[in-house]
Amino acid sequence: PLAQTAAARSTPRRPADHASPLLALFLETREATEALCEPLSSEDFLVQSMPATRPVKWHLAHTTYLFEAALLIARLRRYRPFHPRFGCLFGGWEAKELDRSACGLLSRPSIEQVFSYRRYVDEQVERLLSDADELEAAELAESLLFGISHEQRHQEAMLADLLHAFWRNPLRPEYRPPAPSRPGTSLPLEWKAGPEGLCSIGAPDGDFALEHERPRHRVFLQPFELASRLVTNGELLAFVSDAGYRRPELWQPEGWRIARAEGWSAPLYWERSEGRWMQMTLAGMTALDEAEPASHLSWFEADAFARWSGARLPTEAEWETVASTMSLSGNFLESELLRPTVADGRADAPAQLFGDVWEWTASPFVPYPGTRQGPARPGAHDEDAQADNCRVLRGGSCATPQGHMRPSLRKLLAPEARWHFTGLRLARERR
């Protein structure tokens, strides 16, 4: 298989001890990306199902170009790029020649060439880190950690884009056979009091974080309560059955306009077949499990459901102040379930704060007070520059690598986006 061929590496030279942890994390991340390709056919690497998604081949090359641009081209005078024009195809903000909605038309470079590109860059990065002294390794660390975080984000994006592509295929193929699910029924929904008054949110100094997670700052919280678990498919089904998708009074005006124009009548991957609801997953079409968390919802759908429920979405500050007291564990990519699963948390704290589905918040994305905008990173998306009208999500999903997650991490999506692993948790004023 192509991915197995790509994963075969020459034995790296023994790096200096100060470089070993970073190099190990780099190689582990790169290998994890390629492991996600093992179930794919050659044709799967090129498919692009809508303008907002990207082919797997593009993800593989784009993540590679960031390391090449930020670590090799920017730092090594005699470095010879794998291809002098790959930046115009696979770069970030500087890739102005490529219509991103037409990435699926790029038959060249071939997928074999893209895997060769990955091996070439990996070997050069290994050499760079192995030869670096302690001071040089420290200087490389921030760019390397940013690249690793960027690639972890694209691991999840690859799976979301593949699921959408397979859903668009009338055969409804599976990405891979279903993993054993966790049996059980959903926990009764309870309300847990959150902290109030002055609280601090944002990434602490000294830890790796993205610029829009900083600075750490204080916010004032009114008394609130957070739901003890995520909203389930069964609860969304009640919303659907109560004509929730046909009641404009529940929806934001723009959300109602989009829902009507796009013909929304249920969550994205739900389908009615022979008298029962089915759901498209990475394991193909499966019967809808009413106890599992609802997924693939837009912010507009989440907001309408919350209003129908007599509740609201939490703010990101409310979510973070609760999540920062919890252990960072949950149903992440490493569980290999690749779908949300039934809550099994303890009764005295909210369950599923991390993993399963990204949780929409009520908060629009705005930079934190005092945010310092750093220089643009070669090869990276300028996410903040495209954040107009985006909403903030928190917590990660069943497709998020656990090492990517932290309580301060903010995911940004347009409110109409539905193909990501997104759901919701309810909040309300304390009663």
C-alpha cells in the first residue's frame, strides 16, 4: 500500500539528547498522518466533494510545505526545495495562484510524488534537529511545535473531508470497518453549577499555544449552570419530530435563510430509510444510536436546538473555566472509534468536556484583549484573518489527536459549517 511505502524511512542518525523529544514528537505526528491513509485507494487521495473541503493529497503536501518553508527554506542557505513551485499549490496565505475550490483537479503531482516529498522533508528536518546544538534546538522548537499542531489539525480535517466525500458517493462506502462501540444508555441530563465572579481564561505563559489563545486574562462570569453531558441524537430527534427545522421563531434570521436555501430538515448525515433513521459515519451507513452525542451540526442548528430546549449555548469563558478543572481525557482519535460515544462520566462533574464532538459556544471569535499579532508563518493558514463571523468551538472531538488538545484551545468555524465533528452542550442561568 502507498501509505506503508511512504512510512518506510531510512534509519535516522542518533540525534542530540536535547533534540530527541522534539524529533520523536515530529516523527510520531508525521507517521500518524500517514497511518490515516492506510484504508484509502489511490482514487480516494484526489477526491474533493465541495469547495470548502480539500483532497487528502493536498492535506499531505500542505502540512509538509509548512515544515519545509518554516524550518528548511527559512533557515538553511543551501537547502534545495523538493520542487521550486510547490508553494503555489500547497502553501498557506502565500499560495495565491491556486483556486482552493479546484484542488481536486490537480492530478499532478501524483500521490507517489507527494509521499516522496514527505520523506524528503522529513529526512531534512531530522538532519537539522540532529545537528542542532542546544541553543539552536530551542530556537527551532516554536516553529516545530507550531507545525506539529498544524498537522494534527489537518489529521482531523482529513477525516472530516473524507466523510463528506464518502457521503456524497451513492454507494456510501466505509473508510474502515466499525470499531466496537461502547454499549450503554445516555446519562440523565443534570445541571452543574459553574464558577462565578472574576475568573481567568487563556493559555498560561510558557506553554505552547496559538496566538489567539493569549494573553491569559480575567473575565467576569454571572452565575450559570452547565449541562452534565452533550446533547444526544435522541434529543435532536425530538427536535426534528417537533418540526424544529420548520419553525422560524427558533432560528437566527441568517440561519433560517440558509436552512431554507439548503433544504435542511435534519442533521447533515441523517437519512430516513425504511421507517428508521440512519446516519453516515466513517464506518458507512449505520442505524442512528439515540444515546450517542449528536454530531455534524452547524452553529445555527445548535443555537436553534438550545432555544427550543429553553436553554442556551455556553460562552467560551464559561466552558473553559469548567474544563480547566477537569482531566484532559476523553474519546479522541487515539481511541480509534472515530465516532462520538455514550457518556460515562462521574455524577459530580460534567462529562465529555474533551473529545467526542467539538462544542459550539455562544461566543463569536474576537481576539483576546491585548493579543499581539505575530508575523505570518510561511506555509500556514492565516486563520485569524479569515475569522470574520466565525464562532468559537471548544473541547476537541473523536477525530482530534489528544496531544493537540488543551483547555485554552479555540477552534473557529463559520456558523453554517456542518461537516466537521461538531455538537453542543447546553447552558443556562443558575436557578
